[in-house]
Amino acid sequence: MYFKSFNSPLGPLTLFADEDALVALEFGQGPESKGSPLLKEAEAQLKAYFTGTLKNFDLPLNAPGTAFQKSVWQLMREIPYGLTRSYGDLAYDLDSGPRAVGGACGKNPIAIIVPCHRVVAAGEKIGGFSGGAGTDTKISLLRLEGVDF
């Protein structure tokens, strides 16, 4: 397992990867760095995202999760930069329920890159966010993308 911490506008972030793919992004400082070329690229892409010059991440991902969680995470990756979809919208696409989608969003181990912050509650309400400073972090990410909340 490889890991790398770096500072971001949201505070320290730590990336984790196996030999071939990114497996997690955690808010906070991780242990002393044991980096890899993939993690250096992920850091560079995140820094470009935070400056507004990158709209789509191009990284190999291999997050551990159930088949349902992975299907929700894939739909989240399809939400364009600067737009949002509701839990109900994703649930409809998956023939599921909004609470199940919300649960999968909360289990997303690669926040920001798998943009769970772009999933909002019905009526364009902010909904929850399990990373960083919670909904304040979600609002910051949406504002960075030009979404006004």
C-alpha cells in the first residue's frame, strides 16, 4: 500500500493506492509518506482541481465496496463539474431508494475524485457530507465548481 499526504485548501488530504489504482482519499494528515508515481499524479490533478484548471479526473480507481455502492459511485463520476443531481435522481437510475443511495455516498472512500459532493437532497437542499468539516466542506467544493448554495 502506498500513501501520500499533502496540503489543500480544505486542509491536509491523504491519498492511498495499491500497485495499480487509487483506493482512498482521507481528510487529514496521514503517516509519513510512502509515495508512488500514481499518487504524485493524483496530487497534481487535485491541486489543478482546486485552482479551477481541472474539471475531470483521469486516474485509475479501485475503491473497495459492494456492487451497489460501486454502481452509485460510477453514477456520481458521471455528474459533470459544476452540476448536481439529487439522491432521488440517482436512486431512480438504479431502481433503488434515495436512502440507499445516500448510504453509498456516505461510504465513498475517494471523495472529491468520486464527486459525492455533487449529490444533493430533494429541492436542491445540501444533504450530508461525511468528509472534512461535513456540509461546510461540501458547500466549499460546490462553490469552487460554481454552484451557488
